Amino acid sequence: MTINPDPPAVVSRRLAAVAFADVAGFSQLMAHNDLLTSKRWESLRKNVLLPLAMRYEGRLVETAGDAILLEFRSVVAALHWAIEAQNSKQVKTDQVHGEPLKIRIGVNLDDILPDGDNILGDGVNIGSRIHAAAEPGQIVVTHIVRELVGNRAPVRFRDLGTPRLRNIQRVVHLFLAEPVDEDVASDEPLHHPFIEWTSRPTVAVLPFRSASGHEMEEYFGSGITEDIITGLSRSRAFHVIARGSASRFADRSMDLQKIAAQLGVNYILDGSVRRQGQKLRISAELVDIARNRSIWAERFDGDAEDLFDFQDEIVSSLVGSFEPRLREAGIERVRNRSTDSLDAYDCLLKASSQLYRFTDDSFLKSGIALNRALELDPSYAHAHAYSAWRLNFLYGEERSVDPERDKQLALEHARRAIALEPADAFCQVVAAHLTSLTGGDPESAMSMFDFALSLDQNNALGWAMSGVTLSYLGRGEEAMQRFRNAFKLSPFDAMNFSWWCGAGMAEFVSGNYDKSSEWLRKARHANPRYAATLRMLAASLAMEGKVVEARAVARALLELDKDFSVERLISWYPMVRKEDRDALEKGLLLSDLPR
């Protein structure tokens, strides 16, 4: 008799802003005067930092030596706390051995795991690491904090790029949050807070440089820069910095990251002009500042005798070529915020925490959370994609009370997701799998999977689910190559139980029933409530000749799905080859499952 382990307990999660503060140079101050330093730090905590936190509805989570961890309900509140903490009189005047007691603060927003009064999770770890990128007296925030705060706090954001953080594997984009006095005019170069917060891409075209200092090159470079700005300004898809603001950086005395931060832009178009005899060569490159990479580059050659015609040709070609790239990259940047509604994002996180438990209660709770997310933000593509994904499991596990309705609804959500975010690999993968499983068209699904993988070659889900579709097509060996890619890219993925089940199906259609059973046992151990695994495992063991074990698995399946029918499963299961469907049907019947 096989005993199934109980399903894991429901994990409670919530979205929270976390702030981490520590004393800069604490060890050195302690070496000078440990008693005075500890007293000053205790006074600063009790008289300034914690009362301020309470004012902004924050709470102390933990104190460790020279550091404190705080939790806030709002990123705006957390940032206002940080600003007031750094501006407090005691922070600025308190000294130890002639040195001010300066603090560094980091603010992050992420999904957290409550643990009594403590909080855990990757987001907490990141929050406790990013302050290391700050100088004494500074505040550092993550990209999502910058995006969500916008202009709701008196700060100017400076791009710090993506520095390596100790013991953090993710790439984390950081910004310095510099408090500004809104009543005092700054003599800094002009900033554009509206442009920084807009959903449109923003670009600066720097004056094209002369490669040799030749007068014609400088004249040509100046003229073509102005024409490019004029050409781009006709588009309403993005903002273009005026030439007067961009021209002050003609000498390139600072790097592109700093130029972009001062101008408040996402992208910079940089270029150069070179003359050789009567020939002119212009090179142009569009740089995505956040990712510190070139997303488009081109070179043009022409004759100086036809200068104006050549200039018109270049402007027309350049604007026409890189405008779509800029638009796509801008859309991707906005979409990567997931949603402007934090509540909708929180609903998505709640749904994803329930999705793979495969209980009636978890399906109900995930459905409620996703419906709420779409009420809050009907254009939230990932909420549509997850809704389709949930329905895919619901009827795939034969738990749906109205399979035809749910199949149609799943397809509608999947199509809506890719309509909203055509360049999002996850949305494309979900739509491809639904096309294969629900739409019964695995051939078309493979072209969709390949498109998704062209968008993101490191998408483990795409490799795995395309392996499932290849298994439906009877191409087991090719499917296993895809699964191996997925396992390499994401060895501890939450979906591994499903991928191992898919690998078992790939070996099944190849006739390797012993290998199939190995994968399926592994999948069952990871998630014993996944009916798809039990169905395939029963059939595989029976075809392997292990009928007794197969029938034990079949009984476990019937405990999950009391109305299971072999004929009903075969009627909709999308295996393309007759021999594969016959083998599956034979194995299920040998397992003593009801016809």
C-alpha cells in the first residue's frame, strides 16, 4: 500500500517595503570608544529612527549590532522615513571621537515570508545588502522602488547601475535617492521628473562626434544630430530631449550612465562621423541605459558631394530603423513593472503561492486572487496569463465542473495576454501550451514556443513546456533535449514536478518504460497530488510489466479523481500518434482503471 504524504502547509506571503540602516564605519568608531559609540547608536535608534518609523506606520523587525531592519506598508512611507532620518539633527550633529555618526539606508519592495515577528525572503536579503552601495549619509533604493515612488517624494534619483551584491545571485538595478529642497532652485543641469515617471520611452541624441576634427565632419555631425532630433520629435510614442539640453554633453566628459541620469532618459543615441577623401561614414548606436547594452547599431556610407541628399537618406533610414527598436524596448521596460497596481501584483503573488497545491481549496483561492487582480488592472497581462495557466491545470487535472467553458476561457485569457504583451516570453509560453493542450494543435504550438524562446533563450518554462508538446507529437528524443535545457537553467524550479512528468511522457512515447517510470516516480514524490503524473505513472509501470505497482498508483489516482474514465481521458488527450494513444490506453486499463 502506497501512503501519500500530506500536502505542504499553505505559505503565507505579503508584499512589503523593507528598509535596512546601519552605521557607516561602526567598527572603527567602536575601536576609538566602544562605550560612547554604543550609547550614541542606542540613542539614535530610540530617539530618532524608531519614533520616525512609527510616524510612517513602520515597525522594527530586528536589531543586529549596528543595523536595524524595518518593515513599512508603503514604499513612499519608507522613503520619507529614510529622508527624514538622514536629515535629522541628531544624525547630523552626533559625533564619536570627532566623527559624525552617519548611517546608510537601503529600501526595497518585494514579496516576504512572515516568521512570527520576523520576516524572511529574497527581498529582505536584497534590502539588507543594497545599503552597501551607499556612501555614509546616503539612501539607496531598488528599481521597483524608484518606479513606484515616482514624484511622490522630494528626491532626485541617480542611476547606480547593477553592482554585484554579496550572496545575491539576481541582477539588482540600484538608484541613489538624493533628497532635494523643493523650494530652492538647483544649479544642477535640468532634470525631468515627469519624463522619468512617464510610461513612454525617453531618449537623448548626443551631438555626433567628429572622428578627426575635420570641419566638414563637425558641420555634418551637427546638422544630422539636429535632423534626427526633429525626426524623432514627430513621434508621439516617446519623448526626445531638446538639442539644447543634450548639446552640453558634447565633450563626453562623463560616462553615458551619468549623462542619462542628469537628463532623466532611458536611452541615448550616440554616434560619430568620419571622412576619408570624398567619402563620409556615419556610425550610430542606441544604448539601453538600465541594461547597459546596445540594442541597435548601424553604419552608413555616402559621398560628400551629395551631402544634403546623403543626410536626408541617413535621417530617414536611421529614424525608421531604430524607432521600432526604441518602442519595443520602452514597452518591455514598462511591462517589466508588471502593473501600476500594487494590490493587483499582490493578488498575483497570492495566486501563484496557491497554484501548485492541487487541492480544491487552492484552486478556489488562486481563482479569487486572479479575478481580483484583473478587476484592479484589466490590462495586467501576467494576470491573464496566470488565469489561463490556472484553468489549464483545473481541467487538465479533471477538476473542472464545466470543462468546455473553462477551456474556452483559458484560451481567451492566453490570447489576451499575448495581445497585451506580445514580446513577453512567459505570456507566449502559456499561449503556446494552451494551443497544444486545449486547442489540440501541437504543430502550431511549436512555432509559438520557438518564438517565445527567440525572445528569451534562458526561459526554462519555455524549454520544458515545448518538450511536453514534442512528447504529444511522439518526438521523445527531441523532447528530452528540451527538458535537459530546462533542468540546467532552473534546477530547483517550482514547476519541476510537471517537467519531470513531461520527461516521463517523453520516454513513454519512445517506448522506454523503465526510464519513464523513473522520471514519474520523481515527479510523484515532488507533488503527489498532480493527477497527470499518476495517470502516466500507472500506464508506464503497467507497460513495464509492474502491474501490481501500477494498480496501487491507480488507486491513488482514483482517490484524487473519483470519476476518472480511461475513455474520457483518451478522447481529449492530445497525443498525435495512434500508437502512443493505444499504449497509454492499454497501460491504464492494465492498471485496472475504469474504462
